Amino acid sequence: MAECVLPHAVALARGFDARLTVLHVIEPPPDGDDAAVDPLDWEMRKAEAEAYLETVEDKLRTAEVDVDLEILEGRAAESIVACV
């Protein structure tokens, strides 16, 4: 995640009394990859994303900003557009 945007996002959220949504997309292997997705690896990636987003959530709550966390699975661009 580009954490360098957090101070700017906090300022905007405070200025507009808004909530922030922090999104993480877990992407499958690139097209053409013959390897199947290992379920254990997938769950580990998901757990790592959850733990990371919780640290971001703590920072934002310390800054007194309401936050929603989203973890999506799929291609990043498509998932982000679908979420908006």
C-alpha cells in the first residue's frame, strides 16, 4: 500500500467528516501460469493482508478517522473499479 497517502487521506476525511475505505486486493497468479493456486498459500496471503490492514486501521483510528477495511480477491484494477 502507498502509505504515504495516509496523511492526505486523513486530512480529507477530517475536512469532509468522511469515512475512509482501505482496500487490499489479493491477485491470483498471472494468466498463463500453469501452477494451480495453493490453498494454504492463498490463506497465508489473506491472513497477511488482514494483519497489515489492521495496523493501518489502528493508525487511522488513532488519528480519529472512521475506517472500513476491504479485502478482495481477483485482478486489482477490476476489483477496485467494482468496489467503487
